[in-house]
Amino acid sequence: MTACHRCGRLRSSVSDLEFLAWSSERTGSSIRWLCQVCSKTHVRDIEGKLPDEYWR
């Protein structure tokens, strides 16, 4: 089941159109997803490639 890595929002709770705004990150062999709300909130952290510890 796909869920947001930060807030836990489930993929099944959003429409296909909203899911297009989610972002993904590949870490090794797994994929981590961020919902559109978390993606917008942490866009600078994502673009700056800051570690998760700084996302507060």
C-alpha cells in the first residue's frame, strides 16, 4: 500500500489527479512517496537535498 513517508496519508484516499502531484524518491531498492501537501511544505528541503532530520 502506498502512503506518504512524512504524514502517512494513504494513496487510496486521493483521486488519480491528486496523486499526480505526489513526489517520489528512490532509496536503494525502495521508493518513498510524499503527498502533495508534504511536497509543497518541504520543497526547499527536497531541492536542497537536505536529510530528513532537517525537515521540521
